[in-house]
Amino acid sequence: MTSPVNYTTYDQYTSNEDNLLKYITKSASQISTINNNISNLNNAVKSIVAAGGGGGSLNIGGSSNFLVAPQLAQNGVDGKDGKNGTNGINGQPGQPGPPGIDGVAGADGVPGADGATGAQGVTGAQGAIGVTGPTGPSGATGAQGTPYFTQTGPTGFSTNTISLLTNTGPTGMVQGGTGAVYSIYNSTQNGDVGITNNLLVAGATTYPDGSASISNTPSLLYPNSSGNYAFTNVIQVSPPINKSWVSLTMSSNGQYQTAIYNGVGTGNVYYSSNYGTTWTAVSPPLNLNLSRVAMSSSGQFQTVTVFGNGYGGGNIYYSTNYGVSWKSSRSSSISFPSWSTSNFGRWNSVAISSSGQYQVAVDTDSNVGRVWISNNYGITWVIAINSPLTWNGAAISSSGQYVSVTTFISTNIYISKDYGVSFQQSNSAITIWGGVYMSASGQYQCAYNTTDSYIYISKNYGQSWLQSNFIQTGLGAISMSSSGQYVITSGPSNIYYSTNYGMDWFPVFTIANAYGIAMSSSGQYVTLAIFNVGIYTYTIPYPSGLQQITYTIPTIAISANTITLPTNIVFVTGTGPVNNIINPFSSGYSGQITIIPLTTWTTTNVGGNIALGTTAVVSKALIMTYNATNNRWYPSY
């Protein structure tokens, strides 16, 4: 028999496709050999059947049915089982069966150990502030301070002729009552000291810790041996003397100064940067009929007005570099009215705030007058008032908030407290006003009236006006210190000065036709521009140490129970009782006088203007304080 096929050799021929093909061909040949063997077997079986009898068919090896001899009557004894054939080639893998049902979940394992702690996270945002806790108990009361207002002052004067700053002063005390120094101790104000009116301090203010402060505007003028006042360090400076000087201005500290002169087609500007010591003309010259000039506190921003009068028309020029160069507002702002009309655009006054940003100017003609406002350093202008009034003067406070303007033909001065946006009429019955001037705050103002030739003053931002004690025809320009305390003006032949806000005046030197006048913020520097003469500068040196001041104090006799005071320091003789003292101060003002008794006399508060009865002590100065609110005198002892 043919040896069985060695099917294990399949693996030898599966390494690649060529070997597999060879294997299949060889396997087919072996199968053909097997079939032949089966055929031979069938033939042998037929022979056996024929010999044994019987018949039937036999299917062997999957081949054709073979007939078995029918003569075979019974089956023979089964032969032994043949050997198992070699396993056939594995069939292709069947399709995967459907997934089996999930088994029951096993029990949870034992938890693992905790991991390591993570890094610190970012700090969160701040939470809301909690409610304020209750106030803690009050601390213990501090130690009692030094009783400054109960100490006794030095002994008073003892002779008729004295040196004020080398002798001891009067005995001091706190005087109660309205208008004087008084205690306002109560449960809410803790013993503060109140002063209803101005506090006048001659020297430094010394505090409990030993520190001291001195006013930045000390009294600058001092009486000399003749009782008159005088400026010092007079300097005539370099500009040509034959100019028609009409206006002058200076910076707050006096360093920067500008003067103008007019002339038909010839007027020009001179400027100084060294307190008026030397001057430089603007080049090329403006050649205009200039009328007024003003500058900011620093001196950087300046404005000049041109008096139209048919010579080129009125105009406004501004400078942003301390007066060195100038530009016309006509080219950058709305057109000023009627530039081509000869009588229009005649600018009479201009004023500037401390910063230079806010400015006011007035112009006029035969038919209409206007008040103009600028809030951009004089570059552009708008009309604030357009009326048939002849406007003459203009003033503005340091901040620009307060504005005052005057007219020739109105009984009122017009004031604004909102930067010139709106105006109201002040309380005045005087007509024909000249210029108007004000302190830095705007509270104190001066105006000259050409109807009665008086200077009028206001201490409430121009709302009401009070006639001063000074009358003089033909007054020119006026200039004020920053505080308003020092005021200077020019008359036809003299320069006049005030140290009490314009109420009282005295001549300081003789000069005529000073049309331009300016004063620094402190009052220390004064410059005059004198028409067809030149420019003069004056310096008032600050006092250093004690200043010797000597003059004779008058002696007054009591008459009809009355003391009439020609000055604020007097010797008094006679007998009392005294129930009336004639007020030496201007109406509406409070103040103090010093009475040095030469005899013993008494005062009474019955039937007069003395608030408290007292007995005068010989040679012991009696300080009397006057309260203008209730018109009463309060004695110091």
C-alpha cells in the first residue's frame, strides 16, 4: 500500500505562496494515488463476495457504490479497526460568537494607601471687610496745657515820647463778648478760642511746641522821624524816556514785567525778566495803538488790547512766552464785531486769572459795548454781555471765578461769580465808574468813581461798596497786593498808598502822570510807567530784626464824658466818667486803640458806647477793642 500522506509537511510549505502552490500540487497527486488504492480494494471485496454468496452494495472511502455478491448470506467477522487516518487540514476559523453575558462583578478591593499631599494652592481674593467693632473706651485726659491767655503781659508805657518796639507793651487779657477774642468752651467745641473778626498779628505767631509762623505779606512800610512814609531803592530803568507809557503789569513775584506805550501805528511792547532792571523791545515791533496789558501769575501768559479808533481796528494780542512774541486773536477766534468800523473795537481794559486760562476784556463804541470772556488763554473770545453801555474797567480773581466790570454811564458795577457766565448788578448808586481792581481771592476790591472822585472799596466780592476816606480827582491806575491789604494808586502829582485794603491813603512820593502802575503779590516790588518820562522801579525791603520807630503820642483831655481819638494811641487826662469814645476807624470796621491814662478816671456802660465800666490806672495802658457789629468798645481791664 501506498504510505499515508504526511500532512505534517504542510508547515514546511507555508512560508510563502510559491511553496504553498507546490504543496497543493503534490497533495493532489497523493490523493489520486489513494483513490486508485480504494478502487483496488473494492475489486478485492467483490471477489470475496463472489466466493461467499449474497449480494448488496458497499460504499468504501466515499467512492462509487460497488456491488457485493448477492450470494453472500451473512456478514463475515469484522476485521480489526484500521488505524486512524491522519487529521485533515484545519478549516477556516468560524465567525465569532456573540459576547457572553457579563459575569457578576467581583467584590471591591481593599482601598490603597493615601497619596502624598499636593502643593499649596494660590491664595484666594480678599474677603469683604467685616463690620466695625464697637468704639473702645476713651483714653485718660491729657495734662493741662500752658494757660497762654491768662498770663499777665508786661508793664505799659510811662512817657509821652516812646520808641514803640523798644518799650514794653500793655497788660494783656482775654476779653469776652462779640467781636473780641472769647472762649467758646462747651461740650462740642472743647474750649477753642473764637474770633468773630480779623485777627491782627504784629509779629510771628508762636505755637506751644516752640515753632512759629510769619505772614507772607508783613507790613512793609514804616513811619520815619517826620511821620511820613517812603519807599526805598528807587531805580529809573533803561527804556527810552520819550514814550507814551500807558499800562504796566508784573508777575506775582515781580520778576517778569511788561510795559506798553501807545501811538498811532507806532505803539509797542517792552518786557523785563529781572524785576524791571533791564528792558527789551518786542521785535519786530507791533506798531499798534496799544491800550492795556495784563499777565498771569507766572508771567508766561500775557494779553494786550488795541484801541481801535480807526487805526487798524481794535484787536487783542496774546503771548505764551513771557511777552517775547505775540499773536493776534483775530485770526484764531470768531470775528470781533465791526472790525472795519473806525469807532468799534476800542478796548479799554483786560484782566487775567492766575493761571492765565481765564480772561476778561471790555470794549465800547458810541452805540454798543461788550464784555468778552476767554477760557483758553486769550486765544478765542465769546461775548458775555452785549448792551448799550460804555464799559471801562475789568478785574478777575486768581481762580477766574469772580469777575467785576465797570461802566461810564451805569449806577452799578456788574459782578460774576461763575467765571463770567452770568452777571448781576452790585448794590451801588454811583455813576461814571473808572477802573476796578481786586485781590487774588476776589473778596477785596477797589474802584474809582469819577463822579465824586472817591475810591470805593468792597470786602464781599463786589456785592456792596463803601466809600473810602480818600478823595482825589484825576486818579490813574490802581494796583493791589495778592491779599488786598496793600493798594497803590497814582494821582495828578502824587503816588498814594494804603495798608488797610484801600480805606485810608497817604502820599509816598511826588510823581505826575504815572499811567501804568503794578505791584507784586507781596507788595514788596512796585513799578511805575510814567507818561513821556520813563519807567521807575521801587523795592520795599522786608524788615530784619527790630525796627526803631519813634514819634510823639498826642495828649487828649476828656470833654463832656467823651474821648475823641485822632490816632490809635493817645495819652488821656481829665476826669470821668467816660461813656463815649469817638470811633477813629472807618465806618463798618473794627479795631483796637491804646489809651495811656495820665490821671485816674472811670468809664461807664450807661448812656454811651462802652460795654463795660472800669477804672483807669495811671500809666497802665488800657486797650479798647471796638466791635463794628454792635458799635461797642470793650476795655482790657
